[in-house]
Amino acid sequence: MSNLKVVGAGLGRTGTKSLQKALEILGFDPCHHMFVVLSKPDDVLNEYATLLHTDDMKLLKKLHDPFQAAVDYPCCLYYKELLEMSPNAKVILTVRDSPEQWEKSVRNTIFPIVPMEMPEKFANFSEGFRQKLISRHGFDMYSEDTNVQEVYTAWNKEVEDYVKPGNLLIMNPKDGWEPLCKFLDIPVPGEPFPSSNSKEAFGARMLKEYETKLNTVSTPDGTKEN
């Protein structure tokens, strides 16, 4: 059994950062997200790389046990396995207004990351992530031939078909608190629903993480210096 109470099955760039913040406000804190992975020290980042390359379920559980909720990549790619570990968890499928909108978003954010220079362990994680996308649903960020809209549509249909009725919320984050709080049976907070991770914010965060990894070196005692 895992500690997860909420599993996000929505692909990246569907409002998952906003959902992460919303879930933490509602008490599902901490909530896992790709930016959590990227902020980890090299040894933990290497564990995520190993997970993506090997699909080690014990490692999947270990990496997610500290969290009450998990959204975004890479955990959405393991939503079935996470549900097996947490059969009572609720599932949220975040969506965009249209497949066209999602394609535009990923091409403006995730795709440009691929050519960037990376430190070795970051590159290992990135390649594991790429290979997992390919094996999971034929989504190759290196290929111009990828039908991005088809990937998005097929993924959402798979989640809808797999998750038991009544245990799945299909949510566009612009819908705000009401559907989410009703689904989780939690009162609506007295603050605006989070809105974050625009194209500009995403780019700034990614550049910060890459620069941190590129500029951080190990000292003889195993600590890190910039």
C-alpha cells in the first residue's frame, strides 16, 4: 500500500502545476510534480532515472511514499501502477480546451528542452523520460512525425476507460474549486484557485533547474557546492 490519496493522470501542460498547488491548499501536502523531481539532489534524481529505465515498482513506491498526492510527469505515466498501490486513491484527469491547445503548449515548452546541454545524471533522467514516453504512448519529443494531438486524445480516452466510474474527475483547471472540492468532499477555500506555470513561468523554472544542475559540483565530503 502507498500513502497516495490522489493520483493525477493528466499529461503535463494540462494545468498540473495549478492542480498541485490546489491540492496542497486542500491539505494533500506534499503533492508530487515534475518540478519536485528536478529539485532533488543527484542521487535521488538518479533513482528516478532508474525507475524510468527499469519500471522498478519497489522504487516507484519508495519515491512516492512521502507524498499524499501526485500529478504531472513522470507519475502520470504510472497512474495504473500507483492505483494498484493505492486502490482507494481518487483520480484526476486534467485536460485542456482542445487537443490543438495542448499541442501548442507542449511545442512551446517541453519540446524546446530536448536540445539543451545537460549534466550526466540529468541527461540520464531526460533520456529515461523520453524512452518512457515512447514506450507508453509513442510520444517521441525528438521526432517531427509524432502526432501530438492523437497522443493527447488517446491518452485521455485510455484513462477514462480504465478508471472506475465515480472515482475519476475530468477537470479543466479553469473550472476552479467547485468540481475539485465536490469530488474530494472538501469545503471550497476562501482564496482564488491557483493559476501558475504559464509558458514564461515554465521556461524560467526549467532554466533555473538546469543552471543549478550544471553549476553544482560534488565536494570531497559528498556535499554540494555551486
